[in-house]
Amino acid sequence: MIMDELLNNLGAPEDKIKRYQACVNEFDQLNFDDVYIRKIRNELISLEKNMKRTDTR
């Protein structure tokens, strides 16, 4: 199983946001950036937007 499949299938969206945010924070502290980290960052933004839309309904 690849990492994307693992992360996409675990827990509620809130849990996924926490995991993605922890990952992004860790790499920010290391001043590290690559395509995979940008993908995680974009997915995090998308999840947060979806959560806000869900909360306002």
C-alpha cells in the first residue's frame, strides 16, 4: 500500500487534517519542501475548506 492510500483511508477528516498539519509543520521547521510536501499542503487546504463548508450548512 502506498502512503497516499494509507493516509486517505484512515480516520475522519478532522483526524486527517491533524495528521497533515503535523506533517507540514515538521517539514516547515526543517525548511524542507518538495512536490510531495506541496501535495500534502494542497490537500490540507482542500480538507479545511470542505470542513468549513460542512460546518456552515
